[in-house]
Amino acid sequence: ISMSICAKRKSGSRRTESVRGIGNDGTRPASPTCQDHTDSTRGSYLAERQWATVREDYSYVTKMPLKILQSCFVLHNSRVNGDAWSHFTHDDARSRAFRWGEDGIAGVCDSHGLLNIAFSFWNEKDDFLKERLFGLSNPQGNHGESIKEAHFHLDNTPTHSYMKYLYKYPQRRFPYQDLISENARRGKADKEYQLTDTGAFDGNRYWDIFIEVAKEDEEELLFRATAWNRGQEPAPLHIIPQVWFRNTWSWGRESASKKPSVRQMAPLTAQSKHWKLGDRFFQLSPSPAISKSGQDIQPQMIFTENETNHSSLYGGTNSQPYVKDAFHRLIVNGERGAINPRCSGTKSAAWFAFDEGDGVAPQDCAVVRFRVSKKYEGYLDEEHFDDVIEQRRREADEFFWRISPLPMTDDLRNIQRQALSGMLWCKQHYHFIWDQWANGDPGMPPPPPGRKGIRNNGWKHMYLDDILSMPDSWEYPFFAAWDTAFHALPLAMIDPELAKKQLDLLTREWYMHPNGQLPAYEWNFGDVNPPVHAWAVFRVFKIERKLYGRSDLDFLERVFQKLLMNFSWWTNRKDVDGKNIFEGGFLGLDNIGEVPIPSQQSIQLLRPVLTICRPFQPQRSFTNWWPTGASRQHRLDGVLQPFDAEHCTGACQAPSDL
């Protein structure tokens, strides 16, 4: 039924009404889908946290022999409790391969998260590389999950032609345990204990590491990291950019012939091969000298496999010696045997050691340049490299100026630009297939029957492999239905195609439940978010019409038909007693509807009804949301009726029910 209704969209050319938008005197923004003559098949889609997500939760009770466990990625003696926070921790992530995605600092990947590029650092004080951002899990934080870093999304464009990221890295030992212990001691009434409270940045003893990424064209990615020593003394720093493949070969779903590889082919070049992506070249440039010797810093290329270290995690035996945490063991522990001497694997890195003498001088900087491309040139032309980055930065300036041509202060313009850039940095690759997650993989031991009952048992159709707008790049690296609706409005200012796709995706048959419900969020797809989708669709439609002079009627009708199904789900499934009191839902503190809140006297009258309906837990705020959704659905109907005589046949339900 869902697919039949979706097929109602007429064949032929796309139906778009041209209207006069604002700024037709030349100030109207150019279409971001054409901006900078690049595409968005690659962008800042790499998550900042993959560990402790529901997708990576494979917890269950097991008494399997160790020989079986060592080939498995479940934790020994873990439970069928769905405790994603403790099942896959920040410490585990150094040594354990992810099943559904990857994470990193200032990361870039393709639109399916197969080839990933990100940065890692070491200050010669920490016990392990700074390979991913640190934060507290939900049980650890006195206010729930909370990132404990100082990082900033400074710039980004819709096509990711220019991206800029700032990471502030302490020169002292990073206070991991202090952050955990002190936040555990504090209660909910206390303030959170943040990284800036630990003294890690006292005396300005930290690095400002600016990471810029630019596209020369659709196949050429240029990376430049500039690390400034803000302290008053010299300090060493190791910058280790990494290029690696997401592990798709360990689960028994791909033939061995499809396993990708990265191998060194020249002193400063590695070549990656993937059966789907083709060949790419990881080309490095020596870094300028930091000492009086005047000698450039030559990077060392290192290689390993992106596979779990069963020996360190579970006391088992690895199938081969080169595993995921090899770079930590080499750089921090000096373990030369950790990396592959044949200079090949599925995970590679370039080790730039700025440690000559006492390190980088105060107020001086260390610079790293490299590119990932389809062509091999043998060397990296630094002058041309910097010119391209500067050109893309100027183009980004021009693009954001066109977004807001009206007079405003530089501060306000910069706030808006960084806010929109933050939205673009929160576009992440999201991969999840319920059938594979619940039933296990061919190359792994079968899960117990109780596995399917942990969560989301009614969402067997879910097959997600998309770039989605996340509520936050670290704290909430998963979509939420009504968050997505709110995100679409600012995104429509700079990329209406992206905004429409986000709203459209949630109504497609591999997201939307056959009964018409929209998936809420990965902790419980069957939970209920307020019905704001119709409102967001209408607002995005109007924003595109006003800013870009286009009325995308095909989009409006396609989503309208699916929202009718969602509307019917609300009326048939969430009002079980027919009393116009709607049940359940995850509302947080945002439960404010347009209908006035009932008086205390009304609540007393409703109390018997509320008691009878338990455990459905009717909520007055959901009763407010429902007519709001109905009225927005009616507005969509009003826009579409003049263009489609057949449209009104089944579209009168919303005003009638309202």
C-alpha cells in the first residue's frame, strides 16, 4: 500500500512551479547544488562517536568457548540488557572493530562510509593516541552523556567544497580519569565538570589545531592541518592523519576477494583499492622544519588491519598479528612489531613527529599537508595546494554573503555562518539493517533468541544507509524524527535539496513503518515524536519558494501522500479509547502545543480517564500536538488542490478529523 501510494507521483519531468523569489536583482543565493562546481559524494560525514551507539550493541549472555568468542565481536559474559553504553566503551574503541560505522576527529568519508580520513594526535604525555573525542557515557555524567573536549566546527559549505575545524589539544596529560571521577561524585543539582575546569589549559599550554579540507574537484580532497603552540615554552606534538576502510569483510557477508587494501607505493604515497570505490592515492608532503637545523619533517607511513585485537580485549588469539590498535602501540609504546612491515593493510597513517629538540617553539606552528585523489602525480605542489584552499575559502565567503545580503554586523554574520556550518558538520553517514543486526552475521556465532526482544522488534523493515542530519555530532549521533523536521528549516536556507531529502527519507518504505508510524530514534524506533513533519514540509516548501524562486510541487505531493498514512496512524493507534486523549511519546521539555494547556479543573475531570488508560500514559501535550499536525496537513492540502483535481479525493480527512 505504501509503495502504491508513493507511485501516485506522475511520470515525466519534475513538476516545479517558478515563482518570483526575493533578491531577483542578483542578490538571491545561487543554487547550492551547483555551487563550487563540486558534488557531495564525499564530505564531513564521519561520526565523532560510533562507540556506545545502539547499532554497535551486541550484548547478551553467553557461555561460548573462548575459541569461538575470539572470532566474535561480542563481549565475554555481557548480558541481554541492551546496555549500549557499557557494551562498547571509549576504551574498547581503540582495539575493537566497529560493525556499522566509524568515527574520528575532523573526519571525511564517502556517502556510504567505506573510505574514511581523519586525524589523530599525541602530546607525549597521554597513555594513548587522541584518535577520537572523549566524553562521558549516560551513566557516567551527572547530567547524562556529555562530551569533554574543546572542538569547534568553524566552516562548511553545502557541497563540502571547504571545511574548517578547530581542535584545542592540551599539552598536559589529558585528564580522562579526573573527568570521570569528579562527574561521578557530583549530583544532578551540581554543574557539570568540564575540561576547562580541570586546569588542562592553564598557562595557555595547549595547541590550537586548525584543520582545513578543500575540494579541487569531485575526486580531489586537500587536507591541511596547522597546529599553533599557544604556550610559553616549546612542546612536542605528533600529528597522525589516517586513511582506512570500514570493516565490511569480517562478518561473512562479502567474499574474501572483495576485501579492500591500502599499500605503500612510494616513500610519500599509498594507494588504496576498493571493489566499489576504485583506486585512490594518499599523497603526502614533507612538513616545514621546526628547528634550527632547517630539515623538513619527513612522515613515516605505517599500516595495519582494521580488525579487533581479541588478545588484548578478551585474552584470545588474533587470526593475524596486525590489528586496529597498532598505531597506539607503535607511537606511544614503541612496539615496532605492531605494524605490518610489508607496508600494507586496510588501515594506514602518516606519522609526522614534531619532536626535534624541545619541539615546536612558543607561538610557532607545525603544518601538515596531504591529498586523497584518483590521480597520482608523484609529488605534492604546495603552492598550488595552498592556492586551491584559499580559492575555496573565498568562494565560501561569497556563498554565505549571498545567503544574508541584508546589512548586519560582522559578529552576527559570523554567528550565522558558524551555526549553519555546524549543521553541515552534523551530516553523518548512518548505517543500520535490522535483519542483520537482530539475526546476526554468517561469520559470527548466532545470537540467542532473546536478542530480538532487546529493542525495535517491530521494525524489521529498517534498511538505512544514508547521509542524515544528526542532532549533534557526538552526543546524539543518530537521527530523531522531530529533530530532523526542525533541522530542515535552517538547512533549507542553504541547501533546500538536502532539507527536502531529509524529510522525504523518513516517509520512505525502508524508514516508515507499514502502519504509517515514523521511526522515532534508534533507542526505540517505536516511540512517538510529536507530529511536526507536515509543518516542516510546508515551511521548507515556502523557504525554497521565497529564497530560490522554486515551488517543488512533486516533493509536496509525494510527502503529503505518506503523511496521510501517518495521520491515520495517529488517529487509529494513539487514541485507543476514542476520547481525543493521545498516549505516550518522548517529549523532553519541548512539549508545547498551540492549543492552550488545560486548566487544573479540567485535569481533575480527566484524572479517571488517565487512570483507566494506563500504561499508555496519555499526555495533554500530545493532545495539543495532534490538532497542530492536522492543521498543517490541511494547509498542504490547500496548496496542492489547485494543481491536481484528483488530489482532493482522499485529502479531506485532516480537516474533517480536526
